[in-house]
Amino acid sequence: MVWLLPGGGEISLVREARGQTRPRSVLPVVAPVPDVAGRRAKRFRPRFTIPIAFLGGGVRFTGVLLDISTTGLLLRCEKHIELGTVGRMAIPVGYQASRVVAVATRHAPGVGIAFEFSHMSPHDRELLRRLLQRLARQSGP
């Protein structure tokens, strides 16, 4: 299975034992996806700790969500991975987890890593929408 990414890259998934898939490669590093008007998507900062798990590029780690939008997130972590590394993320939403494929796009020195979402199912997109709505209500007036 292959997903085309903005900027001309692609992710190829290979099937592992037990029916799971894992990202195999990405070409080239993907630039951030602007919204329709050419601006970045609205970001939301959680007022509570949200742990995020990442698995890909031969590494596995967890970090703390610093901000999130419809296109990606910034993760506080101490791991250093190469830009362009593709992996799977689990984002907790209530009693469920939104599972997305994401690409490392930027290092934030002293903070962590920015990731761009490259693929998610309609169900996972709905879970992400619910999380963003919850965060928007908390940051409201």
C-alpha cells in the first residue's frame, strides 16, 4: 500500500507478521501543509498532560504533547530522530486512541520534535477532531 504525501513524497507500507503494517520509506522530507488560505492550521495547547507514543525508524518512545492541529503536532521528548522518519503515533482521546502515521518534520532545540500527519483513517480523524474541540473549549474565553 502506498500513500502519496504533499510535496511529492510517498510512504510505502510493508505487511509484517500478524497482519500489521509498518512504514518502509519516505521520499523526500515533507514540507508543512498550509491550509486553504496559505496559513498554518490553528494550533491548540493542552492544559493537561497528554502522553503520545511513537514507533518508527527503529525507535520507540513516548513524549508529552505541547501543541496539536489538524495537520500535525509538537512533541516534548528527549529522543533525536532524523527528519523524514516515518512512524505510527497513538494519541489518547478519552478511552480510545487515534492512531496516525506521521513524519518528523522539524527539530525544536531544547523542546522536542514536530511531526506532520501523513495518514489516518476516517475514524482516527474523527477522534482527532473531538480532541481539538475539547482543547478549543478549554482555551476559550
